[in-house]
Amino acid sequence: MKTQVFSWSALSRIIAAIFAGYLFTYAFTAALAQLLPGEPRAAMTIATWPAFVVYPLVILWAFACARVRLVWSGLLVASAALLLIGFWPQLMRAW
């Protein structure tokens, strides 16, 4: 009788794809909204449109990547950089 093997790698990829992928997409949208010219409301609306393509691509990449560490480090480092771009004006106003 075969036993099922629990894969921590698969679970880690699922968590990374869902939660870190959402964080990356949120950071991408915030950074794009900051970089787009025009009225802030219009820029935010336009920046939201690519998120519907970015999030599924991030999920696919999380499972296509060779190593789980690369998935986590890639998503977290890229998210941190994009969050810094997206929220830099708010950080400067707070100081």
C-alpha cells in the first residue's frame, strides 16, 4: 500500500504564491500608481488594471521556479523595493 508523501516544498510554494504574490501585486500597483502621471485617482485606477495579469503570472512563476528559496526571496525583495517606491511620498510626509 502506498502512503502519501507530504511535501513542504509544495505547501511553501502555495503560501508564497497566495500571500507573497498578493503582497507583490499590491506593491506593484502602488509603485505604478506613484509613477504614472496625472490625477492620483486616475493613476490608481489605471495602475490596478495590470494587477489582474500580474497576480496570475506571479502564481505561475512560484510553481515554475526551480527553488523555493528563490521564490520567497525574489517575491519579498521585489515587494520591498516596490513598496519603497510606492509609499516613499507618504514616508517623507510622515517625517
